[in-house]
Amino acid sequence: MAIVGYAQSPIVRHAAQPLGALAVQTARAAIADAGLTVAQVDGFVGSALLPTAGAHASEDGVSIVTPEWLAAHLGVEPRYAAGFSGMGQLPGSLALGVNALAAGAADYVLVHRALHNPRGSYHGNPMTHAAGAQQWTAPQGFFGPVAMIALAYNEYLQRYAAAPEAMATVVAEARKNGARIPWSYWHGKPLTAEDYLAAPMINDPIRRYDCDIPVDGVAAFVLTSADRARDLPHWPVHIAGIARSQPMTRRLPLHWPLDDIMAVGASLARRLWDVSGVGPDEVQLPQLYDGFSPFVYFWLEASGFCGIGEAHEFVRDGRIDSDVRGSLPILSGGGALGNGRMHGVPQLLECYLQLSGRAGERQREDVDVALACHSSPHLGGAVVLTSEVV
Amino acid sequence: MSDSLRPVPVPDERSAPFWRAAAEHTLTVACCGACGQPTLPPDVVCPHCGSTTPEFSYTPVSGRATVKSWTVMRQSFLPGFESDVPFVLVDVELADAPQVRMIGRLLDGEDPALHLDAQVGIAWEDLTAEVSVPAFRLMR
């Protein structure tokens, strides 16, 4: 199975058009990019999660876009439409699409992700009563994803006596690359390590620029079989393997002990390398998820790019600098920190552009095997992509 | 006592015994009726033995715990914490049930001398006359 075309809207704080209109435009552009007509696309997959802890309404076509809504508004009655409901939305959606193609349920599948930045406080929630799972945490003031990642990151910092300053290298690398990308919210706006460290703490040790910025944006990719891909205009990028993960230990809501992240993350990595037939040493372009910067450490270690507890040292001295020959360019596509809160899109898009030879001025040499990660190693997914069938 | 504007826990079938004990400042954990193993929050299936009729009983624990992580909340997304920020949340492992991790406020000010494996004991925040939520204090 292969990716044969794509489109992405500009990434902005608040789009001039409603999200659904942006999604229809982007879908039409992706289908045309793949050399197809809308009528040929018979499969639609994607995730419609609005990733806010706030009280914002999920309204299809306005604040979210489901695959079914998108197909209907493209005027297509699809043979196959499926929404992915878990975390690691992009790898999860890709898996639905690949499986639909393999089963013969569809011949051409559109995978889309539409992210919305609602007006008002993104995570602010006026709740007066905490029912269900949140009764165990909200009354104490533990709420929202920033506090969630703050506890996991501080557990890492304390256990490995890691310097918080090391993360400045990661964030500056993401912003350096994002600044070079015309569609990025942060285009032309790199960030220095000094600026990173000078920004306020939100929930210690998480600073402002450890968090990606909420945006409006839509991306769409077209999938088909390797056979059908041969007849299409662009070089196909093959999906060699996908693995997903879920926590295996009962915890409080949003409570992510470091041991849970790393144990399940190691299991995901074993399954990923096994199913894709490649190992970490063969990946030239690992695009690690960075919606919160500590995820970069967790993916580096869980995937086997460095030892456990070593990521905070590994990222220093140019080893992740995309401009240094022989480095591990883990954020060459700018990631979420360098583009905006597009979930796993920047990672997958960079893999696609580099492997298909469509990265333009940013085109890298000798990239045959790439990795796109999304969310946390214990509650997410990862995809291995290749320029040839493995 | 003036009632807090913070979110108040809403007890349900599984959690009601926990909150009844909490109102009397007793910390409990849910123990499976089939295997006896502790869990928090209680699940509909015991995560240890797989029993689909776990019939949890709430067993008092000492409330002594070890700090595994913490954060200083300089911003809160919930109502009722405006006058409390910055405040400290600790992520602790219970001495009497090491499988169980809890998160609560540390009531030792905004800049406590915290370190990995610091020892804490249970404390309580009374949100209303009938509702108390677990918190912690450093043991000295």
C-alpha cells in the first residue's frame, strides 16, 4: 500500500473559512494531486477528535470533520468510510485505510485530519461537578494535558538527573525547521534557546514553548495499492508497517507514569520493527512526535535510537540537527512545535515529501526509510514508510 | 466554612464508599473481592484477576506515600483555583499498596523542598461540610 498524493491547507490560528469548507477544498486538492477524480475515491478514513479539555462543542463540519461528513460533502457515496476513535490518530487512520485496501473494501482511500482552534480558552473548563473518571483528579486540581505531561516529564528529569536546559535544543530545532516551511504557522519565526528558557512556566517543568500552538488546518493523503500506484503521476511512498499502543495499567485519568510510557512504548517498537522488516538503524528520517516536547525523549528511547535515560544527552551537540551531515534529523519537518497543533500530520507529511522527492528546497539526499510517530509511545502509533517496496 | 468553587466529586455506584470514607478523612483503596488486589480508580473488571464481578471493598490505608513526580500549577484550567495558583501537585505511590499511584495537592506552600522519593502523609482538603478530597503533606 502506498501514499500517492497529498494536500495541506495553510496552518493558521483562525482560518477565514469554516473547517469543513477547508476540508473539502483540501480533499479535492489531494485527490487531484494524486491524478484522480473525486468519483474514483471510494474509501474515507480519519479521526475527528477535537483535542481540548475545554467545554467546546464538537460539531461536524464546524469544529470537527468526520470521514462520513467529508465524503457526503464531496458528493461521494463511499464503499467504505470509517472513523478512528483511539489515540495516535494518524497512524490509526492509516491502518484503517491500508486494511480496507488489503481487504478489497476500497481501491482509493482518502485519509484526512482536520484540526480546529476554538475561540476562547482552549482547555479552560467551567465544570462545577466532576463525575465519572474525572472525580478522581479534577477536585484536586489535576486536569488537562499540560499537567499530564508535566508529571511525566518531571519524573524523567528527576530519575535521570536531566538538565531542563537540554530541551531548549529540541524546541529550537523544531522551530528552526518550521521557520523554513511556507505553510507553517511559525514560518519565518525561529526560536532561540534563550527565548525558550525565558518563556514562562505553565505547569513546571513545562514552559510555554514545550507546547504546540492550537491552529486551524487540514491535511489529506491518498492511499492505494502499490499496483495501482504505478499508473499515477507521483513516486509512491510505501507503508512498510504500522504499530499502535494502549496503556496496559489501570491509572487515574491522564496519569502517565514514566514506567508505563516506556514499557508499552518498547512493546510498540518491537511490533513495529517486526511488522515492517526494518530496525532503528535503518531509519534515515525518524520524525518523532512533539506535540509536547518531552514526547521526543520518550520516542527516542522507546524506539531504540538511544539508550533509556540517555535522550537528554543524545539531543545535544548537533546530533539531532537536520543541517549536520550524519545527524539523526528527528524534527526536519518542524514537527508540531514548528508547524502548529496538526497532531501527527507534520511527521507523516515530512516522510512523504522526502521519500517521494517532493520536498523542494528542503529535499534531503539518500532517504529511503522514514518513520512517522504520533502521540505517546504508550498511547499512540508509528508508521514506517519506504521509497521502495520492502 | 464557605464552600469552594472547585469541582466537587460526584460519587457513583463504585466510588460512593471511597467518598464516604474521605468525608471522615480516611483514605481507602478498592480491593477486589475475588483476588484482594488494590486498584484506584476501581474498574468494572478487576485489572489484576479479570473478575467481572469484582465487588470491590474499600480498605483503609495509612496514607503514607512516596513522591514519584510533581508539578507546580502556575495556571489552572478549572474554576475555583484562581486564588490557589501557584500550587503543587504530587504524584505518589502508596506505601500500603505500591501498585496504586495517586495525585493530590501538596499542602506545604508553593516552593516545598521536594525530591524524588520524598515521603508524604495524607492530608485533607474540605471542599464543603460533606466533601473532602485527598491531599498530602511532607513527613518531617
